[in-house]
Amino acid sequence: MKSGEKKFDGYDPNTNTLQDSKDWDKWPPKGDSDWAKRRRQQMLDSAKNMLILQKKQALN
């Protein structure tokens, strides 16, 4: 890959999110830092939103 390029593993159009699975074995971050807590909360919120979207799609 050329310098300055970034490649992603995928794109989720429902959440308008790029997917990048690097260092997946270190996720979610451990520890009590504010950053780690925000990332864990973000992961939980994302999972909750995906479930809500799937439920809405199943009802249609």
C-alpha cells in the first residue's frame, strides 16, 4: 500500500460506517480510562442500533 493510503475491510450503509478489523483481538479495550469506557459504550450502542434496524426490517 502506498504511503498515505488507507484500506478498509468493508462499509455498512445502514450505519454509514467504515469497517476495519485490525487488532480485533484487542477489542474492546480493557481498563478504566475514559477512552476505553467510551469505546466500550460505543460498541454496545452500535450493537443495540443494529438490533433495532434488524427488527424494523423484519417487521416490514
